[in-house]
Amino acid sequence: FSDAPAPAPAPALARTQSLRNKTEEDGLRRALEIVQAQSRRLTTEDHLSPMSFCMGVLNVAASAFMLGRAPQLYWAYAGVKSVALNGVSYYLKRRDHQRLYLFDLCHVLSFAYTAASVAALVAWAFPDVRPAVAPYTSSSAAFRAAFALANGPLGLAVPTLANALVLHSPRQTAALFIHISPPIVTWAMRWHPEAHERAFPGILPVRELIENNHNDIAYKELVAPALRLYCAWWLLFAAWMMLDGRRRGNVGVRLCGDGKKTHDTVYHRTLGGAKANALGKRLGYDPNASHKKTPVAKYLLAHFVLCVALICVSPFFYRSFAAHTVFVCALLCCSVWNGARRYYWIMTQGYEKRLRALLPEERARGERDEKEE
């Protein structure tokens, strides 16, 4: 160790130097406006607050504890959350002119799960209504349909749509919940059926899992219920899209007769909205003529082929505990990674991007990119 005195700390710029001219002061004020605008967006659109972040952390902790200590209770916890989150999702989508998103498969299945879980809870809480409700909530065919859809199209939507675990955001939480909660619920029921039956006798669709070996169920019986359910939804959705949905979507300036914006659709959003993305270009989507039938037909066909293929693969998870567990863990890791990237972007690049947009060279570059496109 040296006895030499330590060098004096460098004086902080904010305490020792003032702005040199009016130009610097104007620039600093403009930068401050951008920071404030970003803060307002996080608090108003993403609902960032100490309470929302705390609730997000507690939800993750409660879910992890329940799955490890009492997996038979997770479906009920998810059912209660689905009531709240589906309500939040409907409110936000109605406010943002996205109410037609609720016709999509993911939202239809999420509302169906809400109804089924509430019915099962009512049957458990009120034994008098159990004989009327239990035959539906304990249906083995319904569980096989739910399993194939949850561990097929719904689960794979997490990486496809980049669903993120953003602890403070009700919007992001609801979007992640409708895709990742069904695989977790079916995992708990599939591999802990005895615990579910002891806690909720005769109410949940787990008796077949207890009485029969999983290898005794034919492949056709595992996929047929889900295929029938998906095809019924697809026919209705395709008919609506071809007759009405393709003419909607907030592409450019599209107004209703009363001067309000029309409600957007998942189709228009997926293909890029007012600016076709890579998928939209591949399908021939034109933002200036987004009502054309050919891109809609291609989109519907691609949706059908992909979802049917994923449903047909799902029995692999039904028969293997290890594969199913790895699949669910992979979805969780994917959502955590996407959430971490979002937080990293907000903390390191979000403000910088908005400040750079004010520089003349950045504005000129943006104009050149628009002309090239």
C-alpha cells in the first residue's frame, strides 16, 4: 500500500460546468422532452409502476411455488387469472381499435378456458350443481383437444410472436398468458392426475389418465378432438375474413362512416399493416389494397397447414414426461429471454434511438430508406 494521497475525484460535470450557449440549452431541453415522453409512454401504455412490477414478480413466484408444491391447484389459479387478464385484454383492444383480434384462435381458446375453469370452480364450490356441470368439465375428449392445441399452436406462438415476460405490463402479461398458460396447465394435469382427482374428485378430466396407460390411447384419439375443434373455428374465421374481415384493418387512413378508425385485424397486423413485412411480401400483401382475396387465402391456408401440423406432433409430448417438461421449460426460457431483451432495450437503446432521430443525418437516412422502398 502507498502512503501517497489518493487523487481528488474528477468534478462532476453537472456541478462544475454550465451550458456554454443557448444552442446547448435548447438541445438539452429537447432531450429532456424526449426522456419525459418515453417515461409517459411507459407509465400510460405499459402501466409501469412500483405496484405493477411488484404484482408481476409475485405472480411469477406464486406460479413457481404452486407448480412445485401443489400442481393440482395451478389450473384454478390460472382460471382466476384468466378472468382478470381476459378482461384487461378486451379493454385494451377495444380502446386501441383491436377488438377484432379476439376472433383469433388464441383468444377464442383463452375465453373458452375461462368459461371451463369457472364452471369447474362452481361445480367444486356448489355440490348441488356438480351433476349438471361435471360431465362437461371432466370430459376426456375435451382434455385431449385442449392438450393438443395447448402444446401445438398455442405453445409455438410464444417464440413465433416473441411473447415476453415483462413484469410490469398488463398488455404483455395478457399476451404471454394466453399462449404459455395452457401448456403449463396441461403439463400439471397430465403428469399429476392423482393429485388433481384427490383435490377435485369427479370434476376435472383426469380420470382417464389414472385408469389407462398413456400408451393405450390411439394416436387418432389424441389428435381428432383438436382437429375437429380447430377446423370448426377455421371455417368460421375463414368465412368471416373473406366476407368482411379483409376489408377492415387500420391500414393508412381508414375511417368508419362516423369518422372513427376501423378495428384492426390479426391478419393485417401479422402481414405488416400499413407497411408490408417479409411475410406480407411473400404472400403478396399490398397495404394499398389490403382487401384482396388472394393474400387472405394464402394466409388462411398457411395458418391451417401450420396448426394442423403442430397438432399432429403434440402426441409426442402426451406420451413423454421428459419431452413435455423440456418443451414447457423452453417456452418459459424463451419468454424470459424476450422480456430481458425488452428491458435491455428500454434501459440502453430506447432513449438513444429517439435522440438520434433528431440528428440531420439520421433524418436524411430515414428519408432515403423510404424512397428506396
